[in-house]
Amino acid sequence: MVIRVGTHITTTSTNINTQSVVNERSTEQRLGSDGGRRRLSANPEPDDDTAENGGSAVNLPRPPPPRPSRWDEEESEDRQRSDRRVEERQPALTPPCTRRGGERDRRIRLAQKTEVRVASLNMNGFGSLTRGHPENKWGQMYRLMKDRRVGILMIQETHLTRERVRQLHRMFAHRILILHSEHRTAPTLKEGVAIIINKSVISTEGAKIREIVPGRAIQLEIRWRGGDTRQLLCIYAPTSEGQAERASFFDEVERTYNEDASIPKPHIMAGDFNTTEDRKDRSPQRLEPDQSREALDNLKRCLGLEQTDGWRKAHPNELAYTFQRGTGEALRMSRLDRIYVRRDTQKWMREWAIDPVGVKTDHCMVSVMMTTPNNPSTGKGRPVFPLHLLKDKKLARKMRAIAAAANEDLDRINRQGRTEIVNPQTVLASMKKQWMDTVRARERETVPKLVAEISEVRQRLNALQREGGAGNHGSMQENSELTSQLKALEAKRLKQTQDRSRAKHRAYGETPNKYWIGLHKEKKPRELIPALEIEGAASPAGEKRYEADPARMAKIARDHYNKIQEDSPEVTQGERRERDMAETLTFVKTPLTEPQSRKMAHELDRDECEDALRKAKNGTAPGVDGIQYEVWKTMHERYKEDQRHRDRKAIDVLRILTEAFKDISKHGVVKDTRFTEGWMCPIYKEKGELTLIANYRPITLLNTDYKLLTKTLAMRL
């Protein structure tokens, strides 16, 4: 949750006002389940940048194999169970509002993001785990999930084994969780299905799978936010065995659900069905007789799923394909990969997509953005200055021109005098706003050429699909060529990203720094506050009432923190308070010396501000304005560099800061400059009810120019 905080410099009181709210719990919670701090591993884990390439980090010791999970230990036993159930070792979940205060153990974190992208991809074989190998698909898939924020990826034709899963978990430690089912006799040669959960997007607490058909179908049960549970069924239907075998497979899945009432019906069924249901889903367009189609329809009716898949309902007239084979006259394309949803779930789905990906496979990825009725609303957050653009020369020239105009405004104010509308504080606020507007515009301009090329090819492919003209051979060829081109470009982009990651790790991965520390941190999704208890409110039955609307939740937090800062009734007021203060000061026997008094009374100067800026810590989070210390330091370094060259005009941003600080000391903070506003992040105290605002510790992120002023005053003291 985010709240605006206005703080007056000369007092200790804080006035809290409501801003656009994001029900967001800070992620600065580092306690382990035992209540103690997590220790760094003796063997550093490869981070997501190095592990994605299929090997351990450069020159890092190989981490020890993970302790076998309960799932691994019981798998052989599970194969003999009639319910065919496979569970990951996870504790049972309790909805957050039912947990009572006083518990010291860590609360279970549920699914954390407001929306989660669910995707399906036939990976066409396991590939290789060798770094840099052209068949290394797993690093590419991880990068794909990371870049596109895929929370759950259902994959088919995996050829996974327990040993291979252990290897992948070592490589991507704390980043992903892989739950799989393998072929019983030849797991490395055929079949295999798996579900990959991206831990930075969605919590894996309590995630478990049921094996519906070994190597062909598994169902994931996972907790979404707000106490919702979602069931996702991953399917890989037979292809080479023929229609009869495929129909038998669908019948077996249906029979499993009918015979075992303990298996919940899925909200989503996705995968490679190896059959089409509409002539538009094939090119050349035709609908051959297929007895498995009726079995699939029966399965959908049994599970309560829509008869038409989600992508086709959203795009009834488009022609798109997920699988292609052959070239020239022998080219054949079909939409074999699909996602079906329950009728009551359909309205919570959006952004249906078919995307060619850079992973070496003959299939495209199908995906959808999934949410639930209980997901809270969230705001857009705040813009933050992209520090990588500080080296951009075009942006540097524009920021320099804006700062030069601000200095001219200060000269004009010195000549004509300040007003409440035009003064050093408004000049500073205007300069910061122009900087942020300029950098955001420049960020949109500096799209890499490869990304722009990918976007152009994708637009051409989408336009061709919308036209619905892929039925003729010429359109088929163009569709195939654009799809192949897009896959090649995506693969090139993934390769470039991996190369940059390796270079970064080689440079920073073996020395104590922020990047190195990040290697040891377990990836966690962002945590949100789903609801807050309304103090003193109750239903007619005496039950507590809760507020889930973000704006009203912010008001509850604002009122709570304002109340904390109010004086209690016994605090003296008025003249008596002044007398008490004067009496207390008489006990101070060590007065300031004359030089100290003159120093404290002297207005702030530029040297003090420069010293405070030099000692400011890099890498800290900015406030509402989004400007970090690095921005001020970079502009100041450019000023010092320009001073060394007579042909350059040096633009001093420290002068703008200093003049604004002086104006504040004389006239107070000008309204609407947002100088003292802060970004408040409530952090759970790890005890008590999650729905009580009193159980959250408020941390406020202040603007860096405000912190520079307070740092300057503190250094003077």
C-alpha cells in the first residue's frame, strides 16, 4: 500500500494524506520460517543471469545437491496409489484472515501478483544443459518467463526425469519450481509433461500436482491471492499412435475425474491436443474426420469447460497457428496448442496470445493473463529515473538545457524578487518534472533496433492473421516466413541478453557488492495487503468488517498514523507548554560558543550541500519524484568536468538545490511543490493479524533533494 506523507521540516509532526493506492506490502521481509535471519550459503548460488545459460556461475563452487523432497521420496509409492497423486513437499495453507495473532511463525505468503500470465508450450524434447549449446532450451525458457513475466508455464514433450529436475533446480535455485510427470519406461525418449512456476511472480507455497495420466496429464493446485485456489490441467495428447489412441487418452482423463471425486475440476486445461476442432485452425483449411474430437468434447463437458477455446472466442475470425511442418508445397500449419477455461472463469481472463518464441521448438507459445474475483485493485506506482540512460548523450544535452533554463530563472528571481508562484522552490520542482518527462520520452525513443525489428515483424504477422487470408498458398508461405523470422529474432534477442548477463557476472559476480549479495537472495513475489479491518465496525451478527478498496484502505492507514502522532490529553498546551519548555532549557548548562552560534545561524551554503551530496549513498530507493542520488551526482560531475574546459558552459545544479534550501529556511515549504511528500510502505511486523494496520511498521521513502537538505542540517549539527 502506498500513502502520501507530507512532513514539515521544523516540526516533528507528520501529516498523512491519501494518494493513489497500491495495496502493497514491502518486500523487505527477510525472516526465515524459524524467525531468524537467513544465512548466506557457503557455496554461492548462480543467479538467474548465469544459471539460465545452462551451467553454474563463472568460477563459483557448484552448490551441493538439494535434499530429496518428500515428492521425490514418495514418487515410487505414489505410482501404485489408485488416486495417482503426486505432491510437492509443502505445508497445508490457511487463509490469511483465519490466522490468529500471537503466532511467531512466519505467515504463509499466498499468490502475490494481481495478475499472472499462464502459458503453454511444447518444447519438443529436453535438449541440453551445456552452456552455449544450441540445444540448450532451459536457459532460454527461463529468460522467456522472466522477460514476459510468465508466472506458470505448462510444457509438454519434456523428456524429464527426477535427476534432470534436480539438476535444473540446482541451476535455477530459488528462481523456479518444476513439477513433472514422466513416461514410465522411456522418460528420456518420449512424452513427459511439467509445470514451471516462476517464484518471482507467484508464490509456490502449498503448490502440488496430481498425476492424471503418467507422462501425459498433470493437474496443479496453487493458491492465488485472497484465499482463492486455482486448478490447472496440463495436457499432452498422443499424436503418432493415431486417432484411436488419442481418443482413448481423452477417455482415460475423463474416467479419472469421474471415478475419483476427490480430484477438483480444473479452472484451466491447456497443452498440445494434437487435433483441431475447426477448419480455420488448419492451413490448407480442411477438417478431416477424427474420432478423438468427440472424446475431447466429452472431456470438456465432464470438466465443465467451454467447448470453444479462449483464443478462438477472443479472435473468432483470425487465422493463427501454433505448429508448422514442411516447406513449399508441403507446408502444413495447424493450431494444436490451446487453452480451455471454465465458464465461470472466462470473464477473469484477458490478453489471449499466440507467440513465436526464441526457444528451439516447432511450436508457438499460447498464453493468457489470469486473475481472480478476489484480486485487489492496484495503482500504477511511481515513475523512477532509468539510471542506464544517464550515459545517453542526447538525454544529457536535454537535461543540461533544462538545468541551464532553471539557472536563468534563478537569476531573474534575484533581479525581480520572489513570489509565491515563482521562487527557487518552484524552479527546482519544475526542473525535476521536466527531467522526468524528458527521460521517459527518451526511454521510449531508445528502443533497441532488434526489439523494434521484432515489433515490426510481429505487427506484420498479426495483420496477416487478422485479414484471415492465410487459406491460400501465398499467404501460408508469408505466414510461415514471418513466424520463422520472428522465432529467429527472438532467439537472437535471448542470446544477446544471456551474453550481457554473463559479462555482468564476470565483472561483478566475485566481489562483495550489491550484485553479489543479490545472488544469495531467494526470489520472492511482491506481497500485497488484500484487506484491512475497519476499526470499531461490525456486522449485525457481531462479525468484524473488512475493507478491500485501495483508496479506503489508504484512509484507514492515514487515520491510524495520524492518530498515533496526536498529543494525548495529559500533554500541556499553550502558555504552560512554553513555560515548561523554558524551564527545561534552564537545566542545559553547556551553551554554544560564539563561533558555534554564528555557524548555526548562518544560512546554508553551496559547499555544505556539495559535501552532503558527496556522502549520500548510492543505490537507495527514491521518493515520489523518482530521482535518485545518482542523477544529482552525475549532473554535478558533468558541471565539474565542464569547468575544466573554457569552451564549455558549466551548468551548476547544486546552485539550484542550495537556493531552494535557503528559500525553504526563510519562507517554509511552498505548497504543491511535493518537496516533503513521501512514499510510505507498510512492513508486516511478523506477528498479529495481517488485516490490522497496527501490525505494520511504516517505512517512508523521501525525495532525495529533501534528504539532502536534512543531511546538510544533520552534518552541521
